[in-house]
Amino acid sequence: MKKILYIFLSIFLVSCSSSKEVKIAKKKQGDSYPSWFLEPSQNSNFFVGYAENFWIESSSEEFAMRNALENYSRFKGVKISGERLTATSIFQKGSQAFYEETPLNNYRNLKVVPISSFEFGDNYLLLSGFSKVTNFGTTMQKLSKEIPSDFENLNDSDEMKFAVGTASLENYSREFSVWLEAERDARIRLAEKVDSKISNLTKTFNGISESFTSTKVENVTLKNVQVLKRWKDTESKLCYVLVGMKK
């Protein structure tokens, strides 16, 4: 009898293990993303949210919708500050610190609805909007092997200023965190182009010190900054985000 129970228990464990492996395999990320993610619509009623891919999809959706609203608030307006820091040690030359302040409370009462989602590995991407869209088709788009020219030829037009932000996959355990950091980096680069005072705070920081004194702070507010394109270099493991803002 014990032998029979052992056999059934072994079969059950193997079955559970196999089914789990299949589920994980289905979520492995290849070289394709939804087109609404790589080349977002310039309709400001659509915006992307990120979250961890939980076992319960409704939880992933809830967190992603919350993040989508945060990203929308950054689109409406974000204050970026550059601060020159001088260390008390004579061996320090100075540094720069950038941080964002987003008036999220102004948009907490907005109603956000899911439109389309994409999950891979531990990541969950959600396209959100303010109204439901019927018959929305998701087209998958393959990553190009070479960096798109739009990320290299940043020629500002009469109407728009452009900037590119990057972040490394090697610095984060979740890819969606990398995309968020690349978007933040792009906004900082844009702030440097918009206001020369921010750009002039750039200094090379040498050494390490725990004691700093702030010597100069500059602020700039960016409004209607849109993500225009995203691209991932699978070899260097860098994520690129191209943003634009009307002058």
C-alpha cells in the first residue's frame, strides 16, 4: 500500500513540476514586443503602465494601471531639479543630483481602463486609456538588430525637442524597472537641453564622501513629454527610450 501511495505521489509531483515549467516557458521573452509599446501612439489618451507579472493577473493589471496613471501625470508635467553638490573633503570636486517631482495627486481621481496587455517573464506591460476601445488589435513587432536612426539623429525640429535615455538590464532584476529608469533618464536629458542652467551643473564626480554641501540648485518643468519610441539592444543589454516635447 505504501509503495502504491509513493508511486502516485511521485507522479503528482512530476506532473506539477512539468506544468510549472510549461507555464514559465510560455512567458519567456523573445525579440518581439507589441507595436503599441515600441512605437507608442501620440494620442495622449493612451499611456503605458508597468508592473510585476504576478500569478494572479488582476493584481498585475491593478499595479500596472496605477503606474500608468503615474506616467500620465509625468506627461502632464514634471519638475526636474539639478543640484550641484560639493563635498567637505578637499579631494572631492563636486557632483550633480537629479530628481523628479510629479504632481500625482492632481490625477488620482481619474478613471483608467485597460486596453491591451503583454506579459513576459516577471514583467507585465499594460496599455491604458480613459475610455474602452473596442476591436483593438495588438500587432507584434520584432526588435531591429541595429539601433534605429531616430535614436542617433536627434535633430530638433521647429516644433519638437528630442532626447534619448538609456538604462542597463544588468542593473535591475526586472526588465520593466529598466524601462522606467530609461524613461526617467530621457526626461533628465531633455531637461538639460531645455534649460542650459541644468546642463551647466554637469560635473565629473571623483571619489566617495558622505558629507556634502549644496552649492547651487536649478529647476525646470517639462510638460507634455511623450515617449516616441523604445528599443532594446539584446547584445549590450541596454534599453533605449526616445522622448519628445513640443517647444
